[in-house]
Amino acid sequence: MMQYGDIFVEVRQRVAAFKMWADFCRTKYSIPEYAKAKEGDYLDEAYRFLYTSASRDFIKYCARREKMRFNDYCANMGIDKKQLI
């Protein structure tokens, strides 16, 4: 299984991906706004994100946000689609 830290390796990629993940989860799972969280909680969530198994639904969301097709996004990011959950 791929983890998000395996996909998003550069710091800027990780920051952007974590922000997209926060938006994705907020709309789908009603997670409280991260801007209101304590710094320690925010960092904990960021690290947890990096070590979470990569989800097909979230990668599809990223592709849409980047205005790319899913297969193209996976190819550009080096994602093995078979390793997504």
C-alpha cells in the first residue's frame, strides 16, 4: 500500500496535498476547520496524513482539483493505482 508521504515527497507538494485533504475530509466527513485547531493538533493531523494509506477517492479528488484525468494524474505523480485503497 502506498502512503501519502510516498506520493507527495516535496515539502510544497505535502503542504498543498494536506490542504486538499483537509478540504476533502471536511466536506465528506465534517471535520472541524483546521484554522481553529491548536498547532500541535494541526501538526499531528499533518503527520497522520503523510503516513495514511493512499485512497483512490482522494487521489481522484486531487486529479479533479488539478484539472487532470485520474490516469494522467497517477502517471505524473508516480502512483501505482493497484496500491490505492
